[in-house]
Amino acid sequence: MPILRISRRQTGREVYDAAAARIDLDRKHPLGLIMHSAAEIDGAMLVAQVWESEDYLRRYEEEQLKPVLEAVGAPMEAAVSIFELHHLVTP
């Protein structure tokens, strides 16, 4: 079942951009990622992602996201919400 992950991390666009450049989601799509978006809101980065399953998300977090966050000095703490999606349309 697809899931929606929304995270809010107290960091700015510069740190997000540094992490995004290392992960390179634009060209290297992690297995199971359906959608990724990000916005800077009130000094924090809000990231919304849709994944095919929570297993794919956990693998991405452990193998790719956490090492990159540490490398760029991003805060490891984030407010994260995960929801099972009842309906998803991808045109």
C-alpha cells in the first residue's frame, strides 16, 4: 500500500540543497519512490514524499538519507508523519 511521508526539519534551503545534490533524486530515483517535493516554510524544510511501501522508505532512510544528512551537518531530528494512502492518482 502506498504511503505519504511528510517531514519538517529545522534547517534552511542551503542545507537541503546540499543534501539534495548528494542524493541526486532528479537523476537517481530510489527504488519505490513515487513522488518527492520540498518547500521552505518559516525557516524549516517541509518535505513530502509518496512511496510504494514503508519498507522502501525505511531502506532509503537508512542507506541514503541518514548518511547524507550527517555529511552535510543537517539536524537529525525532524517531525515526521506517515500515512497509508487510500487513493493515489499519478497522471
